[in-house]
Amino acid sequence: MNADHQNADHQAVTVIGLGSMGSALAAALLDRGHPTTVWNRSADKARPLADRGARPAATPGEAVAASPLVVACVLDYEALRTVLDPVADTLAGKVLVNLTSGSPEQAQEMAVWARSQGADYLDGAIMTTPPGVGSPEMMFLYSGAHGVFEAHRPTLAALGDPLYLSDDPGIASLYDAALLGLMWSTMAGWLHGTALVGAEKTPATAFTPVALRWLTAVAGFLTTYAPQVDAGRYPGDDATIDVQIAAIEHLLHAAASRGVDNALPELLKSTMEQARAAGHGSSSFAGVIEVLRKPAADQ
């Protein structure tokens, strides 16, 4: 493919920040034929990308000016503003896609700042590690103006599967936090189970395929419970919280007998007991959410 044809068919993109993730983003764009300008405070990090065809920029202002779409992925929002504030006048007419991790409130403030500079803004969350960037199986979450997202969806697809969530720029960050909580809880539960069966010399590699099959069933429970949560009604026609509390005693006994730390299941039991005390003993497990989302005044 010659350079003229490549430029005609593929949007030029600038990537600001070349840590492990930023470098992976730039590499994915290059792999999909996008003319890619890169900038990093430490210029040596641009050399491997330059060898692959990226154009290193000498300054942030030069980097922003080079492309209509600017993707930023730096350490935090303070670092992002440190880079962009001095070159804010170059952002007018650009689209800033911010993949820097932070809070929903920071994303909303950044959107206001970008608009004040005449730039369109999308906030994003990368739901993978650097090796997964570029895979169509990996989700990238986006929030902000829907028209801006749709206009740049083909370019964003070079990074992973682009999933639009909301016109509220803080929602992608909020989903990111929620999904990380799900990940950590799931992995911690898997590790506790692995420690439990490992006490009887069962290897993790033997337990894990069974655990993964079980997670498929758990996914079905979530699908069943989601409308219950939205409706605020939790019919206990599968298994009530009272039944779950009795069942968790078996886990606690088995783990204690084998010297496995029980802090995690004890926490789960305590949360279920709070739900029962609040009158949800006969509810499905989804009723536990009434404990988790207490009004702020009650916390």
C-alpha cells in the first residue's frame, strides 16, 4: 500500500504517552495502517515505534497539530493537564480521546476543559492489558458525544472492540471501576477455591476448567437477577438468602479444617446476614444489593 492511498483510507492519529499501554495503542494503529504521530516526555520511548513507521513529535504542540484525532494515555489526570495546558490553543477543532485512568468526576471535568478549548472529547477505558490491545475480542469503553464516537468508530476499532456507553463522559470511567471490582472479586474467589482444593493436592490446572464451566452457570444467574435488581423485587424462587447463608457454612467449615484463610467467605456471609436482618432472608441473592446501595444518609 503506498503512502498516499494509506493516508486517504486511514485517519491520521496522534498518541500522547508511550508507556506500556500507550506504546501498544500506537503499535495497533500502525498495524492497521494509520499514519501515527507519537510523543512522550522521554523521547527514547518513541524509537521502537519510529522504527515501525511512526512519526516522533518533538513537542506536545507539534504532536497535537499533526492529527485530527489525539489519543492520550498518560499516568494520571495531573500529568495529562501538565502536557496539554501549555498547548491548549492547538486543540481547537481536534478530537481528544482520553484513555488515561481516573475517576468519573475527573473525566467530566476534562470534558468541560476540552470543550472550552474548542475540542470534542471522548473518555475511554481500556479493558485489557497491553498485549491485548488490537484484538477485536477486547473491549474499549467510551462515553461522550455519540456523534463524535460514531465518526471515529472505524479508527477506534483498530485498538479493540469499541463499545459506546453514554453521552455522559464520566460513565466509561464508572464502568471501568465497576468491572475491575468484578474482576478482583472473581479472581479472589477463584484463588480461595484453588487454595481449598489445593489443600487436597488438586492442581490449579485441574480445578480451573471446572471453575470456568461453573462461571458459565453463574453468568446465567446474573442475567436472571438483573431485572430483579432494576425492579427492586427479588423473588426467592431459585435459592433464598437464608439458604445461601446455610450453604456458606459448608465452605467455611471445609476451609477452616484445611487451614485456608476464611476472611473472604466470612465477609460474604456477613453481607448476606445484613440482608437477612433487613428483611430479605426469603429473597433471591439479588436482594443483597439493598445492603450495598444504602442511601448515603444511612452510611
